[in-house]
Amino acid sequence: MPTPAPAIEAVELTKTYGKMVHALTGLSFTVEPGIVFGLLGPNGAGKSTTVRILTTLSRPDSGEARVCGLDVVRHPERVRRLIGYVSQKPGFDPMATGLENLVLQGRVHGASARDARSRAAGLLERFGLAAAGRRLTGTWSGGMQRKLDVAMGLMHRPRVLFLDEPTTGLDPEARMELWAEIARLARQDGLTVLLTTHYLEEADHLAARLAIVDAGRVVASGTPDQLKSELGGDTIRAGLARQSDVLRARALLETVAGVGSVVAEGGALQARVADGPGTLPTVLAALNHAGIELASVGVARPSLDDVYLHHAGRSFGEADRVAVAA
């Protein structure tokens, strides 16, 4: 049986804003049809720029991008008919009802009034919004409004749905509800979903495959489990009682047998080791002998943060803080 063509292809995309901001620096990835694919990276990594190119809202400086086999630069109108796009910012009219918002979206895409109302009613029911469908959306909760944004992106039955940071600002319960619906879109409807996120847990939970993006390029790709298992070993995380001890503790741990890379972040250290339980007593003894007090310590299997650290040379949290500060 022939392998299905990719739903999304990005090949060596570059994009520069002005003379200094290099948003994309040769970004490449491929998305198989019918899965949730995650673009994971800190703020400023290039995720939103990538989505804007793939949804025909921006043009790359160089490289190629295809959606459902169509070049997004040469055939933007054809691409737009095949995709749904939910941006970070709300797309609904707060002075209209949920039903009115959805019907308008359907009509914009060429549906008849009857078909638009039927489709809108079905989506309101699917997302648990039917009871509020005739209320002004400005009175809805944040979680309900975000579900409406996603429903609007589905009104014309797209083959590929782009979700740009869909759960930012939602409380944990609303986030879990939206996660469940996103997973169903791929599992039950066969829809291809490209999800950008800076939440490690979200990417781990939802994405069948993901690409980790840093400084405008993909630094690692695969399934979450593959990426974590490739690292092997464990991570020892040690929180220091005195932040002034960080540099001394880091230099010390780098000399301990069995310890690989050591990264300092704030008042804590993360050390990659082959055997966490076996190496931990030696680490504790070395720190104790040097008079370095610990506030906390633990051993964990590799996480997506460890994957990012391994490939980008800094922790995910540190990259996010640097981006926000800039």
C-alpha cells in the first residue's frame, strides 16, 4: 500500500524581519496526515512565524512550504480552502452569539444559510456549548470562548487545522477539556492538526509527533517517547540552599565520576547521569564534603525539558525567560 503524501511540508524555511530579527533560519519538518503534530518551543523560537507562512499569511524569504501537496506561495487561495486557522488572539465577535459567530464563519466560506446553521448547531453540541449558543460570547468564560475559536476554524470542514498556542491563559480544567477535543479531532475525524505550544506537558500529552524549535530551526523531531528514550540515563536535579554556591557546585559536579553535562539554572543544577540512583550518593557526598547545602534533590527519567536542554544547550525555562526579557 503506498505511503500517503505528507499533509504539511516545510523545507529550509527562512524569514528575517528588518535586519536583525532572524525568525526562521532553515526550518524543516514533515507532518503525516491524520495526526496531532506539535511545534514545541519557547516564546520567540519561530513557531508563530512558521504557522503564518503555512497558512499563507506571510511569505518566506527562502525555502518551500506545502500543505496537502500545494505550494503555499504559488497556490495560496487553494491552500486556504483546505485549512482552518486558530490564532493566539480571539477571532470571535463578543457582541454576537455563539451561533451567530459560527454561522457567519460558515457563510464567509460559501456555505448556504441552512447548511451553516446546521453545521454551527452540530459544533456547538460537540464542544459542549449548545446551552450557551444564543448568549453573547462576550459573557462566556475563557475556556468556552477558546472552544468557540476552534469550532470556528472547523466550520468549513478543513483537512488541516492550525492551532497557535490554543490553551494559553486557560485554567487547568479548561485546558484539559480542550486537549480532549483536539485529540478527538485527529483520532475520530482523521483531521491533521498542527499545534504550536510552549507547554512541555501539552506537547507530551497531545502530540503523536513533534518538532522542537529553537532560534528558528528544528533541533530535534520524533515522537515524545522516542526523543526522551534517545537520551538514556537520568537527570539529577539539585536545588541549592544558597544561590551563591551555584558556580562552585557546578564545577564540583562536573568532576564526579558518572556525571555528564551539568546545567545551572537560577539556584538549581541539572546533571545528566547514566545511573541516577547509583550516582546520587556520590553526588551528595561530594556536595556535603564541600560544605554546599541542598534545599532539594531528586532523580528523574528524561523529560522533554531534558531533550530541549540536550539539543539546544539550555533549559526550556531559561530560553523562555530570555525571550520574554528580550
